[in-house]
Amino acid sequence: MTDEPIIKPFSTTGIGSLPHTDPDEAVRLVLESMDIPFWPQLPNLGFRELMIPQYSESMPGIVVDEERGVVLVQRNEEEIHRFYESVTEDSRIAISEDFAQGFHSFIRKVEGSEFDILKGHITGPLTYTLGLKDPDGKPIYFDEELREIALMLLNAKARWQIAELGRFAEEVIIFIDEPILSALGSTSYVGVSNEEALRLLQETSDAIKDAGGISGIHCCGRADWPLVMDSGVDIMNFDAYGFVDTLGIYPDDVEAFLESGGVLAWGIIPTLDSEALEQATEESILTLFNGAMDRLSEKISGDLLRENIIITPSCGTGSRTEEETRKIFALLESLKEAQTR
């Protein structure tokens, strides 16, 4: 990123999912609500729109069974061979409208428009390979070849998004969605080393930046923040509503990240806690944010924190109602106005 901030402080954007079943209505809401528009993922439209199936096209051996709600990989050497023959480090692999109606509706809607920044997203390589399994129920992460193929596939889908969104924007952000980061180190993932997790994240971030994009990462829980920042991403999106004080454990790492041009994306509006969302008001969110900023500023330069910030919901709103989503977006806008007026 350059010395002159590409992203204005307190710009608003979203994580990805919306609850809508009308793609055009979802796109309309995003475009009228966000400083940095993003294409909406629409899980309520069906199984193919969920975060693992949505990026499954062109994965060798993939089986998508919508009736049973199952996606898995059956190892197929012929398909693997064809994949290696057709995919290079510069390949772009499309996501069809059958798997991402929100993306294609978004492209149709922005045709002929010009934006400073647009945002896309991919499921991160850790979440993807630990969530996608073989017929025996073993995550493909533990098959070294399939893990590498999945990484190549996701990077190619990121490059495709950058090319498509870049027709309408000066800059394109791609968030690497990695909810699994909050569970690394638990007994469920004892076979996943920090070194390999970091390599996968670094290679994905590098692929995004090499294609001309701005790389971000989203984790909606507590994670190893130094590892995340070491991955080379430009933007780190964290659940500031529930876990903001965890950043204060690593003040030197956070300050170095910000000094290098990194941006913190504060997920400050609750989306996963129904009661918290119901009780949230403009005043309560402002109080929460100001208190968190004051506490962090005791350990990390307040100027850096305020100069290198965007604000988002804590996670996607796909599990919320459309009315709740509108409330979340309105709370985000009100916080921005309070901080920039």
C-alpha cells in the first residue's frame, strides 16, 4: 500500500453474506449503504451459496449433493492431471451464477459505473481445506496434493474476481474469510501447524497482491493475531465487538502492522449475538467504540489506530433477517458519521 491512504479512515464495508433471497435487492442495499461496496453472498438461496460449495467449481473430484447437503472430494487422478495441465500461477477461474447469484447480479448492476474501491472475498485456504472432506470424512487439508490444488483453485478465483471487479474500480479488495483461525490450536486441529497455516495465508495474500488487489483477512473470533499480521495482508478484519481487547495483548505487533501501512477493519456491530444486536443502539455502539479506542490507545498510538481504520459488522449477516441487516448497516453508518463529523 502507498504512503497516501487508498482507503479513507472510517470507510464502511461488509463481510459478505446477506439474508436476502432476491439478489437484486441485496445488491441494491449494499450499494446504497456502503462506502466500499461488496458483492453479496446469499446462503438462503441454497446449498451452492454456502462458503465451501461456492468455491467448489473446478476442484478435481468434487461432488456437490444439494439434496443431502453434502460436498466432498473423491480423489480422481485423471481430473487432477487435467487440472495441472490447465491451471497456472496466473490462471483465473470463474465462479458461475449457479454458485454466486449475488456476484453476477452485482456485476450487472455496476455495469457502466466507476468506483474508487470494490470488495470481493474468497473462503480462506485453511477453512476450505479443513471443511472440505473426502468420502471417509477426512479433511482434504491432510492430503498434501489436494491441499495444494485447493490453494491454486482459490487463488485463481481471487484473480478472477480482481479482474472482473477491476473493470469498475480503481482498487479491488479481496477478503480471505478464515473463521477456522479461531479454532487453530484446539484438539480438533492438532495436525495443523502454525508454519503451514502461515504459508497458506501468505501465498493467498501474495496471489491477491500480485494480481493488483488489496488483500484482507476476516476472522470472526479470537485468533493468533501476530500470525495473521505476519501473513502479509493489507487489512486485518476482527470481531471488535467481542474481542477488541485481544489486540492489546500484542501492542508491538499491531503498531508495526499499522506503521507499515496495514489497516484494521473493526467488526464493531454485533451480528452473531441476537440479544446484543437487539439491544444495540447508536449511543451504545459509539460508547463501546470510544471505550475500546481509549483502552487500545494506552498501548498503541491513537493516531495510527484512527488513521488506519475501516469499520464493518462483526461477521456476515446471512444468519440475520433483512430488517436486522438494515439495522446493522444503519448502525455502521451512524458510527462513521460520529467519528468523521
